[in-house]
Amino acid sequence: MTTRASHVLLVVAAFLTGLVIFLGVFVFATGNLGGSSGVPGASAIGGPFQLLDQDGKAITDQDMKGRPFLVFFGYTHCPDVCPATLFEVSEMMRALGKDADRAGALFVTVDPERDTPAAMKDYLSSFDPRVRGATGDRAAIDAAEKAYRVYAKKVPSDKDKDDYSMDHTALVYLMDKQGRFVAPFSLKRTPAEAAAELRKYL
């Protein structure tokens, strides 16, 4: 075998070895090679949760199944992103018309210490009634955050040591009728356009 041929074989072998290592790391990090949703790691997002809604009633992932639904994590003291997102969800629900009852939306707090069921109910009264709130004790919220790969961290106020805000993931998750993650759902379009997208999953 010539030196050139040996060099080519070594290059090919190194490439294939690198490819195998890359695929191994990819599968380990995402849990699959794409899934039915076309989103890497989709099967690793979502799952069982046991929380309380704004009326103090138990709510689990099973209660949400049977219709497509959106999930958004936030908190009632949020100054901008959370109310803006819930307003956009409400406008989309209005654009869905009679189909809105065939879809759902869940607002999960990342601040259960302040967001009691009563606080959630008062806050959500400003938005579409089909938006359901979810809270619980810290352990239950931590489990829900972990299931949805949500980041949330308390940020103390510079002015008041007893006050704080929450830095958190602002992604809206689209789940299908079986409670499986489909894709991040964009609300940065007209309510009619967002409604048309959600309607595909009814």
C-alpha cells in the first residue's frame, strides 16, 4: 500500500471515528435523534406534574391531554414579559373563536412562595378565562421546571432586601393532544396567524 493510500485511509478512519463520537454525544444530550416532532430532544421535554390550579384544585398533565395546549412559565410579579405573553395568548384564543374551547393554555408559576392559588386567580382574571394557572409547593414547581427544562432563579432587589424578581425561561411550549412537546410556539405574529397554527393540532 502506498503512503498516499495509507494517508487517505487514516483520514477517512479519523472522520468516521469523529462522526460516531459526535452522534453518541448528540444522542446522550438530546435523548433521541430528532423524534416525531422534528425538534431534537423533543421527547425529553414535558412529562408528569402534580400542581394546583387557581381555584385550589389539583391539576396534572393528564388533565391537559385530549387537546393541544400551550405551557408558559412565569410569575404574577413579572413586570413585562409575562403579562405581555398572556395577553398574546388571550388574543390568540379570541381569534380561535369557537375552536378556543378545543385548545388549552397553562401558566405555571416559578414563584410559588408568592403565587398562591388566590394570587394566581386574581392575576389571571385579566386574561382569557381558558388560561389556567398552576402553582404548588417548591418541590412540585421544581419538578415541573425540570420536566420542561425551564431555568428560573430568584434575583434580589438592589433597593429592598425583602423584594426580588425572577429570571426565567420565557419560552411558550406547544404540546399536542397526547401531551407531547411539538415545538416552541411563536406569538410574535398576528393573533389570526397564531390561531391558524394552533388550529392545525386540534
